[in-house]
Amino acid sequence: MLQPSENVPEKIIPAPEKHQRLALCAPGAVVLPARRCNYTAVEHHKARFNERKPPRPSQAQRLGDPSLACRSAKIKCDGKLPACTACERSNRASECSSANDQFAKGKERSYVAALESRIEKLEKKLALARRRKSSVTMTGMTATPLELTPSASQSSSKAASKRETADMEELVSDFGYMSVNATTRDFYDFTSIMSFSRLVLSATTLHSIPPSRAFELPSRFNAASLIRRYLHNIFAILPFFTETSIFASIDLVYERRGSDLDHWTVNMILAISSSLQSRRRDDEAYRNAELYVAAALGRADEVLTPGSIAGIQAILLLVIYAMLDPAHFDSWYLIGIASRAAVDIGLHHDPPKQLLSSKAQLDRRRSVFYCVYTLDRSISMVHARAFSFTDESTNVALPSLPTKLAAHDPPENNQIWQQPLDSALHIFRLRQLQSSWYQDLFQSGDKPLANQDRYIFGACEKMREWAETIPGTVPTQVREQFELEALYSYVYVLGPTRKMHTISDPARVLTFEYCIAYAQKLLPIARSVGNTAFYTYHDALRVYWLGRLFIATLRESEDLLLNGVPPVMTYVPGPDGPPIPPLQNLGRRENASRAISCIGQMISILETYGSRWEQAAPLRDGFKDESASILANLRQRADAISGSPIQNGAVPAWGQWHRPIA
């Protein structure tokens, strides 16, 4: 059976063995800044001969100031992150002030120590390289002193390339772990050349954006329609900015009084809105989006900075654009950097009560965190990779966003949201459900589940309850997205994992039905020119994976799905057990024709997305090749049943045969 994103062409999804996300050393781990040992010789001997009394960490080794709890109790604090030892022992780790954004203070010296260590390593490597070069020059050797066979030369070249790549990744990751801040500019000259923003862009840029020619913002009237598209399709589900701050930035930019962050925000919103409108590569909307992004990147050094919520918001805008433009940016690396930055300033924990500011500020930081959380879960699941942080490492309540706002009620003085955000709260809850079973099934080892059918049908039941509680105020286009999310989640949790070596017959039947429902629902959306909802290149990856799983299920369960053989029920729901979703269309004569229709619809979706994103074209070609043999068998079966051959381009009227499940 297949795993998500398995055997995807390498140019589409890079293999994760060679690359690890910045700010990740293990699935869900929280990586702390690199340390540098500064023990003296005396302290070294004391630690060696008296292990019970380890040397006291010097001031340069401490990660942060003492927590408020230790300071008020007048006890020693080791400043350990994300919570000090004293707070951990007293079961108050979540209230430790080290777990909030104040722990960013006092860390400058640790960054300098880590940078010193890194520079020493690089100096040694440079010295070694110079000695090798001088030895070659003195002996009169050429660049290739030994005659190697072509295979050996190629192997040596690959090994050297791997070593160079590993060294570069080690350097970039060391800088990524440390939130490089402005204080290093006072100590080292290289920061004028290398900055945090340039590290981010170097690690995540696949192809450079063409330099902007004479660029001018669109008229205020034309910009208004682009802003509305962003608010209705992106802001409604990812409100990491407030609506008032967006309009304030627009006013300042058009009045030529805007800051770098204002210009970045406006240009990136215009770029995202233009990308939502684009339907083909290099059309006018796509070229306009490139111009807006190029204008925004000119201010990256001043905007893409760590240690602040504003810097995270700026990265999130780039993440969303990367999902719409996979040719230029890698969204998986970008969301990893955003996740690390959020953990750095403590957004993964609610602040202690004694540090609570206004309710609006608390909801703002919670909204930013859950937007990072939502994108991290969605992107990681599409690529079948580890999350940036686990659910157990977080302690953040959902924000108190407005679910309804009467048109005649004027906003209060402290009101920062101008429209209902039911969609955002509902997508946050969806990601929490997905994160729970994804970590259990894919990130918790290979030990088989004790009762796998009970677990997966329980997860399906929770997803069904979520789908049935979609708020009535959700717009139609967003509701369609939610219904597709539910179908995709059903197939994901029912599919094969390392913890489930066998798939039950009911799960295979449900996978067959949900894949058909997904393709039937997405095809008209993908072809619609007027639908500018938040559909990205990741939807092409989803269709590719669903299609391959659909084909594998057909091949392994032909008798069950096409010949009408009754399914073997290995799980019988008890009084307290989750029910099995309804198994519809069992033994239908038209199932072969329905399978042909589903495969044809998936090919059509990939063709549509292939004209929009060049990276989706290999997915289309690969799926066509994989489905050719099964399609031939299905057509023969359908011909035998109906008595008349089905033409290659004919698609049966699927909507007349099947009622959608979700």
C-alpha cells in the first residue's frame, strides 16, 4: 500500500533524507540555541573528580534571566528553557516566565558564544583548505593529480558535493537555531553581508524572483478589489493580522508615510490576491504577483527579523505566497522557520497570569500561533513529514474571535475584528483533530495499534461531527473547502500506515467511496475561473496521492469493490464504541464505470493544475502512466456489463449514481 506523497517525482517533493527543516533536530523537538563550553581548568578537574558538584554555569552559559516565580521566592534559577528547573519540579512549567516572550531578553551573550564557536570551526576548515591548495601548487600538480576512471571520478564528485551540501546545511541550521538579532552587528562585520532575512531567503528560494522593473502600486480603486479577495479567502481562515491593521497599512502606504512593514504587508497581500486569480503560468495575474513580491523583497532585511510577532506575520505572508507559487519558494522550509520563531518568543504557551496584558493583545498572539499551527499541520501532512512541534509541547487556548457581528452595531473602541471569523475557529479545530491522529499514526513508532479499527473509526466519527457542525455563516466557497478537507481526512486516516499492517474491508470500501466523492467535488472547482478560494499547489499533491491510493485499493480489493463480495466485518461496534460509517453502493454493477469516471476526473484535475503550476505537470504524467493498466481492465469489465463499449473520453454521469457521503 501507499504512503502519502510516496514516489512523488523528486523535482516536485525533495527527499527529506538530505534536508532537515531549520529549527528541527527531531520530530516535534524544541531546539535550543547552540552552547559553548567556557569551563576553566579548575572547574574541569572539579567536575571530573567530584561529579556530585558540577561546575556552576557561568553567566555566558545561561539562556535567560531568572523567572518571575524564582525571583519572587528568592531562590536560585538556572534560566533553563522553555521552563526553569524549579518551576518544573513544582509542576508550574506552564506558568514559568521563561516560557513567554520575555525569555528573549538576556540571550545576546549566548548567541555571541555560539557564533564564536562556529567561526572557529570555519577558520579551521579554511586553514585546511589553504594548506591543501598550497601543497598542490608546490608539487606542480593540476587540479586532478590522479587519473581516475569515469565511475570513480563521478563517485568522488558526488561525495564532495554531499560534503559541501552537509557543511552548508550545518552552517545554515546553526544560524537558524539561533534567532540572529541585531546585537551581533556590534561585534562582527559579516552581519552587513549575512542577515537573518538573507539566510531565510537563501534556504527557501528555489528560483529567484525576476527583478522588478519600473514598479508602481495599482490605483486605490483596483487595489480595493484585491484587498477584498484577500479578506474573503485568506483572512477569513488565517487571521494573523487584524483587519484594522491591514487597512491602516494600506492608508499609510498610499499616503507615502508607510513603514517597511506596511509596504511588505500591502505588497504581499496584493501578490497573494493576484496569485489566487491566476489560472495559467505567465498570465497577467501571475506576472503582477511577481512584481508585487519583488517590491516586497526589497524590504526583507528590515521586515524578516526574529524575536517579534511582526516578523512572524511577515514570514506567514511569504508562506501563503509560496503555497501559491511553488516555482520560487519552498513552503515547507518557510513554515518551519515561522514555527521556530514562534517557539522562540514563547507563542506556544499562554503567558502567565501576572504578565497578561489586554484581552485584545492576548487574542492577537493566540491568533498568530494558531495560524502558524494550522499551516504547519497542513503543509507537513501533504508532504508526509514531521510537525515542527508536538501538541504536548504547546499550551495555548483558542482565541476569542467574533462569531457574529450585527451590521447595525458599531464596533467598540477596543474592537480589532470587523467581520465574523467562524471559519478560522473551525479550521483551527480541524487541525487539532488532524494533528492528534496524525501524531498517533505516523509519528509514534511502528508498534501496531491494539484495536486499529476502533481507533480509525473513532477518528472518522470525530471528523464527521466536525463536518456536521460547520457554521451556517461560513461562505459557500469556504464551506466547499471544509467539505473537501473532511473527505481528505477520512481517506488519510483510513489509509495504510506503519502501525496498521492490514486494512479492513470496511476501510477499503470507504476509501473507494471517499476518493470518488473528492474527485467529483473538486473538478468543477478547479475548472471554475471565478472561484478564487485558497486552492494551492498542495491540492494537486493531494489529488495525486488520493489517485494512487485509489488505484492501489482497486488492485488489491477487486472482488470486494467490483464483484459484489460482502466485506468481512472484523470490528463490531459496542455500546461505547464508535460506529462504522455507512457502507454505500456495495455490489453495484456500475462500480467499474464509477471507478473509470473517478480516474478520469483526477486526470482532468491534474491537467488543470498542470497548466497553472509547472510542478503539477509531472504529477499528471505519472498518474496517467500508473492508471493506464487498471483503466484498460476497468473498461473491459464495464463493456461486459453494459454490452456497449465506453469511449476513452466518456465520463459517466456520476452525480446520478451516488449521494456524497460527507
